[in-house]
Amino acid sequence: MSEKALWTVDAMAAAMRAGRGGALPASIEGISIDSRTLGAGDAFFAIAGDNRDGHDFVEAALGAGAGLAVVSSAKRDTLPADAPLLVVDDVLEGLRDLARAARARFAGKVIAVTGSVGKTSTKEALRLVLAREGETHASAASYNNHWGVPLSLARCPAQARFAVFELGMNHAGEIGPLSRMVQPDIAIITTIAPVHLEYFSSVEAIADAKAEIFEGLVEGGIAILNRDNAQFARLAGRARDMRVSRIVSFGEQADAEARMIKCVLQPDFSTVQAGILGNDVTYKLGAPGKHLVMNSLAVLAAAKLAGADLALSAIALADLQPASGRGTRIVLDVRGGRALLIDESYNANPVSMAAAIALLGQAEPGPRGRRIAVLGDMLELGEQSGALHRGLAGPIVDHAVDLVFCAGPGMRNLWEALPSNRRGGYADDSMALEPQVLDAVSGGDAIMIKGSFGSRMTPIVKALQRKFAPGAAMDAAQG
């Protein structure tokens, strides 16, 4: 087994109870479910999704350098007889079996993160700080669902010191099986908010679904909970019901064990004074926003509880950068000078939308510049959708947002609730709104774009980047 090898094929076959076909390599170097992005020597898992069946791409994957493919016995006869294959009854279940084997062989500390908001940024902050201590494995992107979690776990190197996994859901009963698979030593719930209300009867029901993360905690495991959240007592009660050994709280309240004492919010970063498990810590957070400050308390608590050096972890947070679509800052060359684009387009719910509006409020426009919010629908909010969209009008005024562009039927509620002098433009969808936004932007503006993934706000970000990329105006003039 080479130093780069992730799994020997013998170990994979045993974990998945797989049959063999073709000339198999001794080991594989990675795991992929996408034939377009796999690396040489990877194992390609031919998962059947809602729209595509991975078996249709097995030959392309092998042609691109995959060491082997994991396929269903029902599809074996559709593939070349000499193809290097591991054959299982169900490919996704085979991946889960391999994930369980990965957890069984892993001797490091495992941290699982869930919550209505802030899962990915918290996971990435943990990746950043723990990597200063030793080899750290973490979920790619937002791989937090029924296939993303087993894929991330199966990719975990046996020799890593730390592993961090993000667990997501939009229905009850989804997090429990993921937690039992991951078996975390430490479980973080960032916050509970009115998200996915289309599928839940109440915020309390959302809290109960998130509390499923305690189901997989190892004996002696620790729960880290947001004491400032209204659902703290409910979550703590659930944890105690499941015999969680220790509950650690974070927040601004005086009895939080990871407590924010003071923070100074700047347009591009924050400085924080905190008490973390009895230790006074002052640190700089490289990405802006109070929501990130609060979650950094949980990050530092988890890092210390996992055995990392608290001072080094705090220093590492100065290098934190927003993930793509979650507050990324982009400079645009526009009419009359430069503008700042804040890309929050990855997803949205009422809490993250309010945080993004606050972040825009921290931005400092240039001379004659304006704060502009470009907002798409927040989805899966059920009967409360109209009220929750209208409720954004208050934060927009409170944070001195000058102009608002709205896309979608949900955002129509906000549009009608806005003072007339703050109405920039409205359209039924993001495609129709795009030219209005492109025409409106001028020098000195700070523009924030956000909406649920399904509201498709990212294309507006891309259009602004194409039209106003630094140097684009000069190129057009020369052309």
C-alpha cells in the first residue's frame, strides 16, 4: 500500500462484501462519484441519483484514469467483461458500508456540526484551526446529506488526527442515521431557526430533528450548544435524555462556557475578546459578521476539547475567509469608479438573510456610493413565508440599506413592505431582475446578493463579474 493510498482493494471489498471483476489495482487513492472531476487512481462509485445513473458514466470514469468502479450487480452485464470492478447489491449502501469501516479504523477525534445556519462556515473554521495541530479531514463543500456524509467519511484517511463532518436535513429522521454513521466525539449545533418550515410544524420540531445528532455521540461524547438560542433548554434536555456526558454552551450570556465578552465588527474582519472554557482569549477573525463571531466560540471550544492548543487555534482564525457564495468579497470596475460585491448567493433563510443584511450594513460605501441589497426568495417556509419575507424590511432600515432589488413571489411581500425610497426594482425571477441590477450599479456602491439556492441568484453575481471585472472597461474601450 503506497503512502498516497486511501484504501487497499482487499479492505474495500471486505467492508462492502463486494464481488470482483477485471484486473483490480492493489489500492485506490481517492473516491469519486463524478466522472468529470475524479483523480487518477480513484474508485468511482456509480450511484444512481434522481436525474442520472452513475452506471452510464463508468466507462468514461475508467477512461479518465479511475483505478476501479463500484457497480451494482444488476448493471454488471451492461459493462465490459474485463473492466476493473467491485460489484455490490446497492452502490449507495456499499458506500455507507465503506464509511462505517472508515469510522471503525479511525483513531482520531471526530467533530460533527449541524444547525439551521452556519454549518459550512463552522466546519471550515474547524478545518482551518485543527490543521495547525495535525492532519485534518473535513467534508468537501456542503456534502451533508444521505450521500455526502458517507462519501466524506469514506474519504477519511486512517492516519488523520481530526475529522470534521457537516450533517444537514430538511426532514425529521435524516440526521440520526448520519450521526450514528459518523459517531462523533463532539457534536455542535450552531443555532435553531425557522428553516424548512414547509416540512415542520414548529421551530421546536426543527430543534428535535437537529437533536438527532446526539444519537451517534460516542460514550463520553460532548454536545456544544448555543446558549443564546431560544431552543437551548430543549436541546440540552434532549442531550441529557440521550445520556450525553457533557454539555458545553457558547454565546453572550454570562453563564456560557465559551462566552463572547466583547467584539468589534469591522467591514472586513472582527476582533473578539472571549472566555473559552476558563481561558481568556483575544483574537482576530479574518471574515466579517457577528454570526461568524458567535460560531467561532463553538469552534474554539471544540478545538480545545478535541485536544488542540487553544492559543494556536485562536491565532489561526485570523486566516478565516468566507466560503464561495457565503460572503465572498469581489471588487468591480463600474461606472464612476469601483464597487464592492458581497456574494451571499449560495442559500438563504430568515436568520442568514438578516445576518447578510447586517453584514451589508457594516460595509463602507465610497463617496456617493449606496448600500444595495439584491434579494431572491427564501424557500421552504410554508405558511409563514409572506410574514418572514415582510419581516426583512425592519433590518433593511435598521442597517441603512439604501436600495433593494427583489426577485420572486416571496420577495414581493418584502417589496410591498419597503419604504418607497428604498425600492430599487422588482421582477418575477432573478433572470428578469438581472438587467435592472446591472444598470443600477455605480462607483462607490456596496452590493450584497442573497437568496435560496432555488431562487438562482448566483447568475446575477456572475453577470456582474463578467461585465465589471477589473480591466473589462479598458478592454472594451480598446476593442
